[in-house]
Amino acid sequence: MGLFAAGALAQDRTELLVYSALEADQIKVYKDAFEKTHPSIELKFVRDSTGIVTAKLLAEKANPQADAVFGLAATSLKLLDQNQMLMPYAPKGLQAIKAGMRDARPQPTWVGMDVWSSAICLNLPESLKRGLPKPASWSDLTNPAFKGQITMPHPASSGTGYLMVAAWIQLMGEQKAWAYMDALHQNIGVYTHSGSKPCRQAGAGEYAVGLSFEYRANKTRAEGAPIDIFYPREGLGWDMEATAVMKNTRKPEAAKTLADWAASRSANELYAKNFAVVAIPGITTRLKYVPEDLEARLIKNDFDFVAGQRERILAEWSRRYEGKAEKR
């Protein structure tokens, strides 16, 4: 009888197809926590880097597959919203979310989860062996001493790569930013298709420097990799991971249930184990290798500019630098 009941419950479960750019090690924790609270819904994840997930969603516009998005850059969701692909929905507990971490409309099309920002991972043995300076600023990375020793995420594939490029343009202005990236390109060994990979490469000593983001930097160092982490003084590029319900989902109630959970205090407490800044004020976890004032180090980010100019910026970036892109 017990086996029959378990089988019947499995058959009654609603499968929700969720597209995500979350790290694989995060997805398992969030999935388990959600399904424990909502056993009648099973989350089926399609996971890839931000740019790849965004391109997949846009390519499927005429025949949407995903029911919801959970953990994709807010700038990507603004782009989907411009294409009228998202369902307006105010999740339960929306009033607790920081005003700057959600679509401002009363019925938002996306709601933020957490902030992730750029970080530099430096392999200490390699830097000592090569006599490399500590990169306290973005400009330090153009030092010829770093030639061939830097790995960076490809901005068309990786949200981490794009937030860096968008930040440099906003910090320096277009002309100076492209000149900076021209100089940086001389020191690049490869542009990877993952935001995490450069830090892992630096941790393994494949390259001396990996441009990555603070979650992966903190985790890589905590796991014992011989790296130091730097947060450049000019300011950090950043984006928000966010949740949205797809407009054409055939399972709107289940998708809304995920959106409700994603905006909940219990979910934000899980996000805070990975990120210093989450959507609900007052929820924090001390992350050993992330500065406590990280939020103050974030640049003033124009999300409309970052989303609206994405195609143009990526086309120009690719024209200049695609030659060093990692082979797929």
C-alpha cells in the first residue's frame, strides 16, 4: 500500500521546466529545499551560462519551452520582458524585497534573488614565480607582466563576462573602455564560456589570473586553492540573479508557486549562504573571503543601458576579441 501511494504521488507531481544560469552546486540545494516544501512539484532544470540561456530563450520565443526562469541575470530578464515573454506576477511577500532588486511595477515581471559581482583570482605561487604585481585596480591588469596569464569569461556566453564589460563602459566611457579592453586583450590567454572557470583555472595554476565573480572566488579559496582575491578599487561590475514566470507557461500555478518561494525569507536565507547581498534586507551570512562592505563597492549600474545595449556591445566585443575565445 505504501509503495502504491508513493507511486500515485509521483504520478501526480507537476513537472516544471526551469531555465537557470545558477551554479550546479547551488541548484541542488535550492531544488531540494523547494521540493521539500512543495512535494507536488518537481523542478526540471536546464542549466547553462547566462548568455547561452538567454539566447536559448530568445530563440524559443515562437515556441516557448520553459515554464519559469530561476537564477538568470536581471539584465537578461529585462531583455525578455522587452520581447513580451514574461508574465506579470507579484509573488507573496513582495513587499519585503528591496525596491532596487525587483521590477518596479506593481505586478513585476521579474524579482531579484541576490547580487553577484566581479572579482579577480590570483594564483599566489604563480604570481611569486613570475614576479606579478597584485592587481588592486582594473588598470593593473594591462601591465605587460601579465601577458598571456589572464583568463576572462566571454561576455556573450557568460553573465559575469558581460557585467565586467558593461561596468568598464559605464566607469570609463565608451572610448576609454574599448582602449582599456584592447590593452587587456594583449594579456589574455583565453576567453572562457563560463564565469566560474577562470577562477578555477587560476586555482589550478593553469593561468596566474582569473577574472570571475565573488561566489566562485570565495568557494575556490575556501576549498584550499592557493589564490588571493582582489576587488578592484574603481568599482565592481554586478548583476542580479532573478526569477520570472514565462508568459506562455501551461503550468502557471506551479510556476507562480516557485516565484513565491524564490521571494520568501527561507529562500533568501539560502541565497545568503552563497552571496553577500540578497533581496531581503537584514539577511546576511559572513562569507570568509568576501569583504563585508561589498555592496558599497558596486558601481552605479544602469540596467536599462546594460540590457538595451547588449547586442551592440557584444557585436563590437566579438569583432575585436573573438580570436582568443575558447573553442566549444
